[in-house]
Amino acid sequence: MKNVYFIQANNVYGTDKKSAYIPYAAGCIQAYCQKNETISAEYNFGRIIYKRENAQAVISQLDNPYMVLFSCSVWNKEYNKVTAEAIKKAFPDCYITFGGHSVSSDGKDLEECGYVDFITHRFGEEPTEGLLESLATGKPLSEVANISFRNENGEIITTAFEPQTGTDYPSPYLEGVFDDIMDDGISFSVLLETNRGCPNSCSFCDWGSLKSKVRLFPLERVFAEIDWFVEHKIEFIFCADGNFCLFNRDADIANYIVSCKEKYGYPKVFRVCFTKNRFDFVFDIGTKFFRKGLNKAQTISFQSLDEQVLANVGRKNIPIEFFKDLMKKYQEMNIATFSELILGLPGETYESFCKGVSILIENGQHFAMSIYPCDLLPNSLMGQKEYKEKFSIESTKVPFRLIHSNSFYDNEEITEYNEVVTSTYSMSREEWVKALIFSYYIQGLHNLGLLRCVAVYCCNEYAVSYGDFYNMLLEYSRKNKNTLLNRVFSKTEKLCTGVAESKNEFVTEYEGTEGTLWGFDEVLYLDFYKELDLFYNETKAFVEESFGTNEIIGPLFRYQHDTVKKINLPVVEITSDYDFYSYFNAVYSNSYMPLEKKSTALKIRDDAPVSSFFEFAREVVWYGRNTRASDYTSTNYDIEILK
């Protein structure tokens, strides 16, 4: 029999180097192909290779390979190229096949990589089955849909696109595909698909280009997979559905997950991407997940708040007034939320981007925003030549490493890249860098809470927008040399400019954190945190210069300082001559009330104190960022109102 191997390489992460995602895509394709009698009679499938090991270590695991198939994503494509070329040299007759999100839709990878023989396009099950069956039976490759290959004259042929409509996909979990890797001593996180496809047509997403109907997997399969996860004590499940809660049956799936957590303690986390238009349904299910600790924060995403941008990318948002009501509802239930925006979409300007961020904050999103630079995916509508020309899109290949992975474990001789939109007809590259800096200050200072109270007070009492407040702070930081504010601004500006010039990644190491890679918003937060008193002295001077001084500014900064979680401080008392606690809680609930001069005292007990700077960075800034873990006045802490 001919030996076939799948490689879906990923970093093994964690300080103990014992955590990884299960190689789900490779497993799905193998399980599907194995059910074909011709294939099962002709081929033997070897152990899936899922660790990012050097090429020689991979070759040592191959026994006379007939074909090696690589799953290509942004985090492993360059690694795949190096490894595939080495395999081809070691086994010249071995076929090399590339598939996955990061392969070109037109076979271009065959031009660039002479050692690659085949490319499978879109979802991998059917084209891989057709390819293996063709090679086994002599059926012409030209009759296999959704593949690219070279003909006898060396010409690259891309076969007809054929939509994939089936749901009869065997589960790799239930078929035992992963049984031989479950004893590797790895704590696996898993993917769960209850359906496949997306009804939306967002130009920045490669699912949108497929315009495919959503296909539902049988519920009995879904429940059986959940049972498998429980049996194997899987702690983290990521639901790969594009729009969970799109269907009524998702309530049954949610209830089953909750019942498993109640009975067996697993899974510990069930992370989902909720659909955006079934608000009450999503709220009910999200509340169930939150109460059981399965999902700590609810997603309410926008991508952009500019109508022209939304028209350009084929997306619609919920009305902002409805968003405001939702935020109030979640706040009253003490359920954390976070919102996502994308920087660099065509039609966005620096001004409209800052305005969109301001609107979200003004309507209640004070605590968690994830602002992502727009990746130019090769199989998205935005990645096509005509679309790029229409909107004057230019991109930069940026070195890529995963945030919060560990640099100690990197295969540093191979650099991965992602392609990022860095200018459009509406935003120059210089403006893009400026917007990127702005986004990190919003996330690092406002969402993580280091300057949130001060910003809320100034914006509400001096009638300035949040965008204007933080832009004023950035300009003040730029101009005032020989200050902590200027040092951190200059460092952030250098990192962001380095991204635009393809000199550095979107992550960097931070001293004292054992090789962990951090986002730039986290880095600026930690820089300011290490010199907290100086930070507040300088930002107080900024506020007084910008807005004037009064008797409230001093107590305001003392309250802001006191609310930030400290190292080795299990109990803290916060006292003031003003009722800041009620004032800010009212603002956060979209129910503004004037600040009252009233003697107040809070006693805060921290049941999860941290004992070191690295522990603070990991537990508070990383793990707790979407749940206000850095803020003593949040529900993470036992708060006693003394007066």
C-alpha cells in the first residue's frame, strides 16, 4: 500500500511546552478519504504530524511516502515550504500537496514552488478524495474539481470550481483519527463544527468569496463529538461555526454543553462566534455560558462604524441605539462584552476610524475592544486584483508570530509572514501607522483600565469625545520630550512603523516575562504600570494643561491609581471625598448621573492575588483583559461599601 501523510504544523505553546490545538483540518480530510473503498484499499495513512519540528525530524517519521499533504495557514506556510522541499529532496518520487486557507486560488503556488505537485482549493475533503482516487485509478486529473496541477507539458491547470454541498462528513474524533496522538502528553484544545459555511459576503473573509449555503452537521454527530471531548477531558473547545445561534437547534447544543460542564466538569471553556442579528436568542445562550464559566465575554462586533466602509466590504451592523441598549443589559447582568473592529478597510479615514472607536465607547464599550489590522487573505474578494485596484489597496508582508506564544520555542530560522493592508484610497500608510498607534492606546489605556476613569470624567464633564481625548494625549506625549509618556509613545511609534516597513511583527518580547510575546497595547500598559506614580503625575499635568484644574482632578487621579490592581495586595481600601464609584458605574451602564461630593470608602478583597510582575502580566493583562481583571472595582473582586 502507498503511504500517505498529513502535516498540519503548529507551535506547541505554554511555559511547559505541552499545549496545542488538535490537527482538525488534516483529521477531517483523512477521515473523509478513508471512507472511500478505492482509497482505503490503495493507501495507508500514517500518523498526522502536528508539531513544528525541523525538516529532518519530520523526514525521520516518514516511511517511503507516496504523498505528503500540508495544511497551509498564515502561521505555517513558510515552514511548510522549507519542509516540503526537504521531503522532495529526500524522496524525489513523493507527491507534495498543499491546501488550506493560505494557498492561492489560481495555482500560483505551483509557479513559486517547483517541489509542490498539487494544490487543493477551498474545503479539502472532496478535492483530496478526488485527487487520491484519480492517482489510484488513472482517472484524468482534469476531471477532479477544485485542484491545480501541472500537465505533461508543465502547464499549470486549475480545474473547474465545484461548490461543496455535502454534510455526510465522518468525524475525525469518532473515527479514531486522533487516537494515536492522544497519548503524547499534550493538553489539546479542539475545534467543533456544528455547521459549515457563512451566509454573509464580507470582502475581507475568504468564506465570503464562496457564497455558500450553511450546511448543518447531524446533531447526533455533534453530541457524540462533545461526549468524546468530555471523555478525553478536553478543557478548551473553540466552536468553528461562523455564526453560532443562527439556528434554533443551537439552543440544544448549548444546553448539552452546559449539562456536560455541570455533570463532568468539562469542557471548562466553550468559545463561540455568535451571529449578530438574533439578539435575544444570543443573549439567553450567552448568559447560560457566562453563568457556568464557559465563555467569559460576549462578542458584539462591528468591523467599522462608517457606512461607506460597510458598503465597500459588504457588511451591515446592528443599529447603534440597539447596541447601547445591549451594552446596558449586559452591564446590568455583570456579563463582560468585547467588540471587534478592523483597521485598514477601504473607505476608512483616520478621522472616521477614531470617530467609530469614540462611538463604541460613548455607547458603553469601555472595557474590551479588539482592533485587528486587516489581513489580505489570498482567497478573499479583497485579495483579488480587481478589488485591490478598485480601492487602491496596498499591503505589506509582515513577519508573523502568534501573540502570547513563547519565543523560546520558536523555529527561528523560518520566518512566517502575513499580508496586511497598510494603505487604501482613503488612508495613507502614514495615517495607517497613526491609527494603529491610536488603537493600541485605546486598548492599553482605556480598555485595560489604566486611564479609563480619567478619560470618562474628562469626556463627560468637558464635552470632548474619547477620540479627541486620546489624540490630545498622543500629541502631548509626542511633544513633551524626556518624559515617560514620550518614551513609551516613541517606542510604540517605532514598533508600529516597523510593522508598516516589514521590519518587525505585531508582537514583541518583554523583559521579565519568560519569553512570552506580547501585543503592543500590552507592552505600553506594562511600561506605564512599572512606573505607575510617574505615569499618573505626567497624565495629571496633561489633563490640567488641556482642561484646566479644579478641586476634583487630584481626587480623581488618586481614585484612578487606587483602582488599578497591585502586586501582593490581597486587601485594599479606596477612600475619597467624592462618590466616584457610583458615578463611573452609572456611566458604564449608559445612565449618566452627576458626580456627587460625598465621603466614600470601599474595601476590596482580592481572592486571586498575584505575587510577581510576570504573574501580573499573565493573569491580569493576558488572561483577564476582557473581564476587567486589572480593575479593583469590577466584579472580579469582593467589594464592600463601607460608606
